[in-house]
Amino acid sequence: MSKKIVLTGGGTAGHVTPNIALIPHLKNAGFEISYIGSYDGIEKKLIADFPDVPYMGIATGKFRRYFDVKNFTDPFRVIKGYTEAKRFLKKISPDIVFSKGGFVSVPVVRAAASLNIPCIIHESDMTPGLANKLCIPVAAKVCCNFPETFQMLPKEKAVLTGTPIREELASGSKQAGLSLCKFTDSKPVIMVIGGSLGATHVNQLVREALPDLLNDFQVVHICGKDKMDNLLLNTSGYKQFEYLKNELKDVFAMADIVISRAGANAICEILALKKPNILIPLPANQSRGDQLLNAGSFESQGYSIVLNEDDLTPSLLTENVHELYFTRQSYIDSMSSSPQGNAIETIMNLIENTL
């Protein structure tokens, strides 16, 4: 008899890519997979790459802790989403639901609980977001990335798993990356990545530091949509991309060190690939502070150098790049001993055991 699972999560790529990483393993384990997301969110676009995974869209609403006129209408959208999710779940009759979070997941998890379908949810950040807080009471298990998060969750539900990452990221070719960027073997490579939307301030700092950085390094810069600097297109040793998909694995393979924001999924990819890194988390005034906490955890575990964006200058960035490069082996050793590197295996076992 076949097993059925519903995946859910959306709003940002970080709420979808871990689900995508699980898909081939779920298929190999004999699961029929369906996906419930929002009508037109990024999750719909990403899951379209898997034509054998049926996608169902529901209404979504955001839960806010601040005043917004949408606070008066979104509760009705959430109720509608709950009704739609319940109807889809009755039709699919899954054995289990796995949720990666985001506001679209709340009506799905709550509807599943009302139908006595067990749910496993995953929290990427150090502190659970509001959507997952609303789901934790009805979840069978709660997966998390950080040892600190484990202490914040109900003991009988918490499991330290790390985040599933796409296995193809570990199959890149250094030579393919060098060829893509027209780099040579003569200098080490810095990879700069700011997340799916890029990071304007980080982009600016890196470009201001280029005259010094390019003396000793080559720089590949994934800068975000519409954030390339046309004046630097012909700069030797510097290559810009708005976004990379299939070639990302080759650029990771080529990189000796990485400069990144501190989104949970991004830093878990860096951890899994054991890349010495500098993290520049989003400041508290631009987020709920989760990136600062994520970065602090990685720094305390010896995985990363963390720099405060508000205090950062091009010369300070260059200084820390050199320090990281010359001490890179200590960071590689720390990441190699991490218990968070087998997320897919741990989560697959959790799904099977929950069934």
C-alpha cells in the first residue's frame, strides 16, 4: 500500500527549498507527494519543476503584530484557506503532513490536525516565527536548526535536525565554476551571496572593497535582481550574477570562502558544504532579528566570523576576509564535527517513525 504525504510551506524560497530537497528521498521511500501552497506564491513557481507533484493553492493571510489595514481582511482569508486546505486534505487523505513554515502553512497544519493527520513542522530560525508558533501545539514533532532553539520547544516534540539542502549543491565542479566566471587557478575565490533578493548594503561594501580584495582574491558576486553594476562588468577577477540556479553548485565548489547574509537556509547550505564564511546578518531594524541570532549561534559554534553591518567598512571587510582565509581550516574542522549535517536522513527517519 502506498504512503501519502502533503508538503506545505511558502512565502519565500527558504520556506520551499528544504521541501524540494526532501522530494527525491520521499519518492525513493515510496511516498505519493502533494503540495499545498498559496495561489500564486514563489512556492507555486518552484514546485512547477516537479510535474509529478500535484500542486493545490489556497487563500493566505498574514498574521501581524503591528497595525495594518489588512489586519481587518486577512483573518477571513485565513479562514477561507483553512476550509480549502481541509477540503484538499480530505480528497488526498495523506498519512502525514510536513510543513516548512510560512503563513500558508498555518491553515494546512491546523486543518490536518482537525482530521487527525500527524504533522511534522520545521523551524529554520533560532526563535520560532509566529506561523510556526501557531502550529507547534498541534504538531507531532518540531524540527529545528540550532541547539538554542531546541531548548525553547516542548521537550517531547523537539528534534535537532538541521535543514535539508539540495544534494546537487554538493556535486559541483570547481573547473566548471572557474570556466563560468573566466577565473584562473592562480588566486583563491570569494563567493558573495545575499539571498534571493540580494543585499544592497553588502553589495555596496563589497564593490568598495574590490580594489583591495582583487589584489589577492577573485570575487564572484551573486547580487540579486537588477542589482548588477554595469560599470564593473569588465573588471578582471570580478564576476557578477543576478541569480544562479543550475550553476550555483559549481560556484560553491569553486569558492574558497563565502560572504553571506545569515538567513537560516543559506547558512545551513554553507555549513553542509563546509565553506569558511563571513556572515553579515540583517540589522534588527530591517528584520525581526532572526538573522542576528542565527549568526550568533554559528559564531559561538566556531563556524563563522560575524560582522555587524552598521559598523562595517570596506577596510574592515578586507581585513576579516584575510583573517578568515588564513585560518580557514579551523572553521572547516568545526563544521565537519557538526551534528546538523545529516538533516535529510534524520527527517526521513522521523517521518517514517511518526507513521
